[in-house]
Amino acid sequence: MTKECRFCEIALGKKALGQADQIVAETENFFAIPSIGSLVEGWTLVVPKSHEISLRDLYTSEDFQYFVRSTAQKINSAYGSVIAFEHGPNAIGSKTGCGTDHAHLHIVPFSALTKNDVISASLNFKKINPNQIKDVVKNDEYLVFFEDILNNSGECFLSVLEVPHSQYFRHLIARKIGIESDQVDYRTSPRVEVSVATSTRLLSIQG
């Protein structure tokens, strides 16, 4: 854990944003919290307690896979079908990391964004097995998308980036919903009330 990292602080039990920073699921190595700036209710982040820059080393971890699946099941039971994605940086302060230098996977109840939307977005996404992510991306930055994290038959769509991209999937979702581009950035449009609603709903679900 490092100083001045919001996720490390949350792992220690500190909640600067109150219920919006409430852990909704947790194991020894991971926790899940509502996402600040959620464009839809139910938007949740899976976060390793160890301070990692990206998740590339964790996609082969059974512990990680189990926690992602159990968290996705909880979100699915509350909100419906879920997608998942990561913006994978390789350096502190990278634009791809969207201002957060601590790895996290987005799980979002938003089935309207499909692999066809992602593939057609011209960043050369390729279908691979998640276990291959580390070997394929090496030290490059990347974007990875799971169309249905609960029923994806071991596949995801990966783009190895030539240049950084900030909040890439957020912008795709925003366009689907009809949200203006100047309202997408979580730093200027935090939507804390949506995060609080997500926390309340998910904490009411047992398991």
C-alpha cells in the first residue's frame, strides 16, 4: 500500500467519500466498491489490496477469478447482465490509468455495449483467452473488454495500445446512453449519489 492512494486508503477502512467509498464485497486479497462517476447505477470496481499498476499479472490467478465472478454475480442479481473492462496502464500518471495509479476492473450492468461496438472502434481489438493477457501485452499499455464476464467461455477482447487512451470505455458507454462528452470525466462529474445508491443496493444482497 502507498501513501495518497485512494484505493489503498479504502483498503485500510478509510472512506473519504462516506458511503460512496463503502466496500460491498471483500476477500483477503481483493475488495469491490462502487465507482465514482458511475454513468449507470451498479457500476462497481474490483480492486486488489496490494498496490498494483495494472491487473495483467492477476488474470491467471484463481483467487482473482473467483472474486470477480462472485462480485459479478451479485451485480447481475441486482441489476442484470454485466460487462467488464480494464484500462491497463504501465506507469504512474499514465493517461490510460485515468488518474488512478492502482489497478481495478470495472464491472458494469450495461449489456448495450457489445463486442461489436468495441471491435468496430478501430483500436485493433483481438479475441484471446484472459490467461494470455500478460504474455501478449508484455510491458505495453492495453485495453481489455469482457462482453459477459459470467458467460464469456474464457474469452476477452484485447487491444495493445500504441498511444495512451483515457476513460476509453466510459466514452463508449456515454455515447450509448446519450451523455455529453463533457460530462463523462469522473473527476468533474463524480455522481456520488449514484455510487451511494449502488452501495445501498449491493449491501442489501446476501452472499
